[in-house]
Amino acid sequence: MEHLGAWADKEFLTVPQLTRVVVKRAIAEYLKQNPSNPPTPKPDSTNDSLNETAPPPATKAKRGNKKKTNTP
């Protein structure tokens, strides 16, 4: 583990950042060597057609914190 920390310091990255870079490179290399296994596409979060049919998010009613007025 200390070698990974030293490598991350040398690259001016944190250990999680370095790990992410190494894993992404390994996945890219794997896909180059195995082109018959295409990755599954991720759902596009910017697709507006899905958002048009979705109902608006529910809001919570505010409770308490209201000042009571004493009106006779």
C-alpha cells in the first residue's frame, strides 16, 4: 500500500485518483484486445424525452416553525 501512495505522490494525485486512472487504462486496454465484447451503453442523463413524462418531484410540507397569533 505504501508503494501505491508513493506512486500517487509522484504523479501529484491522491490514491483514489491514481486508482481510477489505472482502472480506466486497464479497461481501455482490455477493450482494445477484446473488441467482440462491446460495453453496454450508459443511460444518458441529459435525455430530455425521459424527463418530460416524469412527474415533478414531491415537496414536503413545512411543519412547525409558524408563529401562532393570538387574535381574540
